[in-house]
Amino acid sequence: MRTATILLLTFISIWSANSSYGQTCYSSSGCQDYSNFGINSSSAATLEYDNFVSAFHQSVVRDASGDLKIWGERTAANGTGNLLSPTIVNSINFPGLTGTPLKASIGSYYVNAFQNVLLTTDGLWAWGSAGGVIPAAVKSDSKFGKVSLGLPSGVSPSDVKMLFATYQTLAITTCSGGVWVLTGHTGAMRGDGTTGTPANWNTTWARVQKTDGTPLTNVVATRGAWGVLMALTSTGEIYTWGNRTWLGSGDQAAASRTQATLMQAPSTTNGPIKMIGATAAVNLPQATYYVLYENGKLLSTGDNVSRQKGDFTTTSNGNWVTPSYPSTANANVAGAPMDNILWISPNEHDPTYPSMNVITSDNNRVFAWGIQNGGNLGRSADGALNPGEPADLVAGGISIVETGGHTTMVLNKCQANFGYVGHKRAGSMGDGTSADGYQSNYSYGTNGLKVCGAEQPNLPEIKLANAPSVNSNGEYCRGTSVQLLPTPAGGTLAIKSGAAYATLADSILSFTGAGLVTVSYTVNSAGCPNPVEVVRTFNVVTCTPTVTISGKVWNDSDGDAKTETGENGIANNMWANLVGPDGAVIASVKINADGTYTFIVSKSLLTETGTYSVVLTNSSRQQGVQLQSADTPANGYGYTGTNRGADNTADATNRTGKASLGDLSTAADNSTVANVNFGISNDPLVLPVTFGAISAKIVNGKLVVNWSTMSETNNDHFDIEISKDGTSFTKIATVKSSAPNGTSTGTTDYKYEMDLTSSTAILGIGILTLGGLALCFRRKRKGLVVLAMIVGSTLTIAGCKKVSADQVNKGPLFLRIVQVDVDGTQSFSKVVKVTAE
């Protein structure tokens, strides 16, 4: 029973980890709450600023599934290439990446410097223009790579609450409330009293300190702009430091301050502060600060040459003022004060055009002001602008706005694609193209995007069920296909444009030519008055250089791993997956009806040295996920062997569903490797074990499993597995083969029993807290509850009188027997339902 107890505890902990992983976007990780974002955000203590970050021509988001996606100018892994569509940050798209991505930010200046910064569980990474954020003295190259300096001593990735980047400076706020800065701007930005440029000022982290020399503590947010940083504490104090600072009082002049200096509070009557922010420009003398209160009141102070304070003047001073709406009678005159603001987004990551966007509680409308250039605020004219409403957004319904250096992006409650305005360049619009021009009116001709925390829970998406063949810019390779996975169900898929370059059959989109292909999906969405359309654009190119990998799955009825006459190709609804040396999926394609499959893979994805492989599964796998072993074929089939393009290479001993390809990183450009063929069969003469009857029952608190085999060949043992859904199984026991040397031509009977009641009793109060509901059932029902716990069912203890056996029976349990051959090959029995007597 001790083994069963350990297994039970292990399986429950694994289930807990897996169930929480699915909620990565919305659960707290350390000390922040990623869902506390956008128009529904509240307390400053956990508010997440950076689910959407934009710099001059590039953006990164945390999407609703928790993935970080990046696109735009110089965002590709080589630091110079452009990603044209939102691209997942993983080890496939960014070779060499280790650890789980946690946070990302970007700093830029005009078209001269773009640098992307990433924090994973394994450390700090950067790519793009050297010196854009991380000092060039720390990381001098542009390629994606780890920052050797790492995090400050004593700070681990899980300790980082906020990662804020602006041009030439990176600041982190820890969960304990400390602030650390790495900068190449000036010594004053370090915030530790550094003056001038002493040794190591730009190659070491600085712990920010107050003017009395003690560390700055209790910080919940650190923001800023070029030449200035500001911090908000849990008690509502605001500190600032850098070489372009104000203190929020007309009596205190703008100056360089080398330590965190307490600012004068904007108000003593508005209650708690919700957000802080700043904007600045290289060609302006000082910075502009913003403070938003939870009651909706917005205040600003500092530089106002470009009307960035929003008070309809150009007066720069340290006084806090309230930005105003334009008068209804005259748009050039200040009207009502801004006292109903839900969200602010200053241009904080780039010091080119200081500007500001806010969302109001009045129908979630957007107002913008400051410098507009190239239409980046969506207003009617360029220049220094007073607050005004972009004409294309007057209908409101905006859930998030993000101000970039030369762009603005919005998300609408009933619009599945994000809105974009400003300079469209090098993929900055995320629409799959590299076109260069100015988008002066908001366009939704982008790719669909659902951002973590944004109010878009019911909007449709077009996801990809498989991992497509792409190049390092995220362009799709001609001659390949993707399986579209639109959600929610019930809508209509169609090729909206580019029909000359693709065909759509059911949900399979095949790329037949090079060009732009736009697919639409239209469906009714709860809370939206009309059907909602989402579009996704694919930029299809003739990838070069490439490596082509083809193969076939065939019905190997005699089990000799040779493709003989009469043994035809078979799809069996299976998928082929190209897997890299690190076990991560590079591409995934569905097996064709005739059993064939083909990968056309850009060599830019085959840079890692080591052994690549093709692995078969019963469903698609997403790019970047780990895949070490194949699935067992459905419909009673088993693997019979492989061959590599010719019958004289047949290997009947490889019955794993996985075939090695060797080191593809050394493959010649535009080469084709030998076919990778897999045999499968459901002929009993081929399979190592022929199963007979099988049953699973709960009898007097015991799990009783009976099964028989009609024949066994080289069998080693059986694993007993249970499942809550009949798909995902958990091993609970192992039984050795009773056949002599694992081989038998007659019937062999097996029986296994597990005393579920005794197992539960040993577990102690911890497990009883989770599974205490078992006590509410009579003995035969208690066993079902314990098994439900093993496979991860969560039971709420609300009192025995509120629970019935019928409630448990609504969630059936399933069992199967896994036969394991002496060489590790597996075959499976049919799945049966566990019953209670």
C-alpha cells in the first residue's frame, strides 16, 4: 500500500501543476495578477501594465493563453530581421532559449535603436540593436542571447514583479518592493547616488536608494521614460530620479537627481493611486509625469512644450494640473476635467514623440494628445495636439490602448482584430506584410489577437491546430498546409483574399503559391449585437533554403516493416511531427488519406546540432512543445516497424512510432532526406499481445481488475492506467507477465486488486482535505471518489447532505491495460468503464 500511497500523492500534485498551467495568463505568478489589466484593472498593488508593450515599430503581448508574442522591426532572433505577424517566443523561433518566458519589454529610439528584453525562468535575454536597452558594454551583439550579467545578486526570475524598459535603461521591481536599474544613459539613472560616469556605472546593477541613503522599498510599480524613472509605493508615495526630473511643485525646479526623491503628492483627497506613467523626448528639456487615481481623476506635471500635459497650454512647470476634454463648443478650448479615466498609456518606451492615450469610463472612449507624427494618434493633423478623440473610435467600446513610439494600437470589445494607426513598417502592423507607409486612420486589417486581461472573452479566434512550416521571419512556406482551428464553433471559414495562392478544404488551408492569403471566420459572439469577423493573414513565400522530409504510414499486415504489394497507405487520423534535438516540435502535419506526409522546413529552424526525429501522434502538436514519444495508434493498431525509403532498410524492431533522421543542421540547402515510413497493423498475428476480456470494478472498497490475453510474444509486464475522460490516462500499478519468458500461445488470466480505503487512510490530513468527500459515501462509492482523486478530479466539500452518489456517477472513470514488451514497445487494451458494486 505504501507504493499506492506515493503514487496517489504524486498524481494529484502533477494534476495540480497541470491545471494551474492552463491558467497561466490569469493567475498570479509570484506577486502580480496578469488579469488586472485594461479597463477593468483596479488596485495598484497587483496591476499589470505590460500585457501589451509597444515601442517605435515593434510590439510584444501576453495573449489569453499566456504565451508571449512579438512582432515588428528587428524582432527576429538574429536581431536584424523582422517578424511580420505575432510570433510566439519559444525555443523554435528563438533558438537557444531556455526556461519558461515570464515577461518581456522593448526600448527604442526612432529608427536608430530597437532592443527587445525577455525574462525567463532561466534568466535575462536580449536581442536587437546593442545599447537600445541593455548597455552595449554588457551585450555588444544584436543576436538573441542570454545577458551574461544576469539579474542582480539575490534576485531570481520569480522575484521580478515588473520588467520596464525604455531607451538605454532597464528597471526591475521585485516582489519585496525593491528597485534595481541597469542603464547606459547617465549615472543619475542608477538612482543610487552615482554622479558622472565612474567605473562600472554602465555594467552593473544599481539598487535604487532614497536621499537618506537607505534602499527604496515597498514599491509596487516602477515606470518612466528616457532620462527619468518614477516609482509608486504601497502607501501611495511617488519617488523620482534621473537627469530630467520634476518634483510636482512649482517651487521645485526641474533638475538631475541621482537618488529617489519624494515628489509632492498630486492630491490629498482623491484616494488611492491606481497608475503612474511618464513620457519624454530626446529634443525636449525635461519629462512629463502622469498620475491616475482609482476614482478616475488624472493629473500631470512637467514638460509641456508639445502639449503633453493635456491642459490646453504649453506651460512647463512643476505644478500638477488636470488634463481636460475639449469644449463641446470649441475643440481648441479646454472643457470638462478628465475625472473619469480607466486606463492611461503614455509613450514611455521611445523618446521620439511624447504623447498620451487614455480610455474613459464614458462608453470606453479614447482621447489622445501630444505629438502626432505620421498619424500615430489617429487624429486629423500632425503636430502638437490638445486632447481630442480619434474620429475612427468615437463609437467607443475600447478595452485597451497601447501607445507606441510611432503607432497606437487598440482592442475593441466586439472586434477580434486589433486596431492600428501610425507608421506601418517592417511588420509593425502585424498583418503578415512588410509594407512601408502611413496608416492615418485606424485599420483592423491585422491578425486576430486576444490579450491577457483585455475584455474580449467571447470573441472568435483562428488558431492553428498544427505547427506550420515557416522561416525565421514567420512567413509560411509554399507547398505546405495548416489546419485552422476557429473558435467558438458554429461559424463560417472562408478565404477572404489570396484565393490564387491557397485552397481551403474543411479546415485545411493549403498554400499553392507565393502571396498574401487572408482567411476570415464569422460567428455570433455573446455580448455583441452583430456577428463578429476575425481575419488572419498568411504571408506565403517560396522558402529557401529548405530541407524536405517526406514519408508514409502504411498498413503493414505481415509485420515485416517492408512496403509490399497490397499493403496500402493509411492515415488512421494520425499526425507526423518533426522534433528537434531538444525534444521540441518544429512542425506538425496531418497524415494524408493515402498515408503520405511532407515537411518543407526552412533551414533557419534547423540550426541546433544533434539528432532530429519524426514522431507520430493521434493529434496535432503545437510548435515548441516537448514531444519525446509517440502516441499509440487508435482503432486497435500497433507499430510494426520503419523503413527509410527502401525495403532493404526495414527495421521491424523499431515499433515506437519514432524514427531518427540524424543531424539536419548539416543537411545541404534545398535537400530531400530519405523517406521516413512507418508500418502499423491491427492484425493479432503482428501485435505482441492479443487481449481477451477485461473488466474493472469497485467491490467493498477495492479496485478489482480482471483481464486475459489470448497470446503473448516477448511480453515483459502490464501497466494499469485510469482516466477521468477516457483520453488522458494515469498509471497506478504494474503487473509482471505470467507467460513463460513473456511468450504464450494460449489464454492467460490476470487479476489485480487495490485496497482504496486503506490507501486513503495512510495519506493523512493533507490528502483527506482534498478528498474528504470520500467519507460521505458508503464503501463502494468511496472507491470511485478515491480513483477520481487519482486522476485529478477536484471535489468540493460542502457537507455530506449535499452530495449524492449520482453526482459522482456523472463523471465516469475509465481503465485500460498497457502491455509493455521486453524492448519497451507498448500495445493497449480497449478502454473500459470502472463500475461500482
